[in-house]
Amino acid sequence: MAEPRIEVREIFSVFGKRWKLIVLNTVLISAITAVVSFFLPKWYTGISTLLPPRETSSGFGLSALTKGLSLPGITFPGTTTPSDVLLAILRSKTVGEQMVGRFNLMKVYKAKDMDGTLYGLRKHSKFSITDEGIIRISVEARSPQLASDMANSYVEFLDKFNRENTMSEGKRSRLFIEKRLAETTEVLKKAEEALKSYQELHKAAPISSELAGSIEASAELMSRKIGLEVKLGVLRSYLSEKSDQVMQVKAELAQLEKQLLKLPELGLEFARLIRDVKVQESVYALLVSQYEEAKIQESKDTQTVEVLDKASPPIRRSSPKRKIMVLVAGALSFAGSLALAFGLEYLGRAPLE
């Protein structure tokens, strides 16, 4: 059975008979929508943008920090990029609660508890990554100033969180070397005091050139060994035992230990004391150099986020979009009125032929 068809001339025919109804409904509903839109609360959107996080030259960037790392109130997906990590932190309860406290959002959103307030905050806050990798933070609020202040505060709390809860390669290295440097300083002091006491007590004579050569060789190998142990300790602070760098340093240590076994034993206590001082002096010099390098690296790693555009109070409201509301209401009311006109036409007479 063929379905009934409505031709264009029939539409014009019905419109001609019922045009007052159609026009009146369309104008009336559009006017009501326009009036209602003026009474709807105004919202403004503040927008901040961040540059994508940069990896360090050694490959130890923000994404590496999340491998095996557990941070309060934050979960990371299995495969993450540095930008994904920043978005997870922005959406976290940890950052949300700080926003609630700073802007008294429980009162702003008229919420009864923290969960309800956080729900309101999530509803009016959006975080996204553009195709270019730019991180976009947008926050809706009832005033332009509040919208921009909240968007900028998200950036501030994100940076604060990273500084307090993540540790850069430079900082890890600096803390480890700082501890070893303090230990070596104490050991060197004791070795120098022991050598001085021995010389004063025994009036030790100058050692032979042959023995001096053995002392130098032994001291050099032992200082290299301790230097590699320090390097291994730094690497272990952020790499697994099976990483290529850790395995390489362990292999070098094994070779040095074999060389040390082949060195002749220093029979004189005086010679051993001289060697100990030389070893600790070499290690101290090495650690001082590495410590300065670590501090320089740490200073480069200090900034955790780079702001591309800081939020400023928006001039225009983001909602309600009155023109769009009126146009949509007009289009829907016109279509509905036209359908109503056809219904009345069919009820008033036999189906159109």
C-alpha cells in the first residue's frame, strides 16, 4: 500500500489557510524565548592556555615521573603523555578542594557539602588538549573577574602541585650527591687527621718513588670505583635495575673491581693512609663537580608549566546565547505550527487527494 505523499502545493495551500496560526505561534514562542533569555543567569568564561610539557634531554620528563608513581587523589591511565598527566592533575580532587577553599565555592554553587561543590566545579570547568598539543583551561562563572581568576588559579595550583609532589632528575641527583658529599667530607677529614697523627707519632720518612707510583695507581682506581658507585646510586633513584644505563655502570664497576684485585697490597700503614687521603680528595673533587652540575640541571627543571595565554576578564558573556535561542525556538515553533496546521486540516476534512 502506497504511503500518502504531501506535495509542495498542498503545503502552500495549508499555509495560506492557516498562516495566521503559524505566524502567530512562531512569533509568540520566539518572543517568549527572547524574554526568558533576558532573565536567565549570565555566565562568563575565562580561558588560560598552557604549552605542552617538554621532556628533558635525558628523557626524564613529566611522563617518566608517573611510571610507578602514586600521587594522592590522582589516577593515571595505562599509557600517558605529559599533557594527559597535567589534565589528570587539573581534574583531581586535590586541586579541586584548593579551588573550593580559595573562592568559597560552596556558597557560590549553593552546595551543602564538598562533594556537591566539587560536582558544581567540574560542571563549570573544562580541560582539553588542542590538535597542536596546547592545554586549554576554561572556567564558567557569574562574573568576568571570577571566571578569569579561577582559570588562572587552576594554573597556579597545577604548578604548585608539580613542585611539591614530583621530583625532577636534577633534584634527585642533587639530593643524592648532596648526601654523599657530606659523607665524603667527613671521611676525608678523618683520613687527613689519621695521616697527620701517624706522621707526628712515627716521624715517617718520605716514601720511595716506586711506592708512590703504587699509591697513585691504587688511589686512582679506588676513586673511579667510588665515582661509579655514586653514578649508579643516582641512576637507581629513577631507573630500574634492568635499564641499559644501570647495566652499563654495573659492568664498568665489575671491571674496576677485577683491576683492584690485581694491584699489590700496600704493606706500609703510612702508604695506606696516604692512599686513603688521595682517594677521598679525588672523590670529593668529583662530587663537588657533579653537585654543581645537578644544581644547574635542577634550576632548568624548576618550572613545571609554561603559560601561553593568561586568562583575562571576558568582555562578552558565554551564555545564554540569546540569538541562537531565539532562532532555534523560532525554527522549532514554525515547524510545530506547520504540523499543527496540517493536523487541523486533516481533522476538518477528508485526507488530501
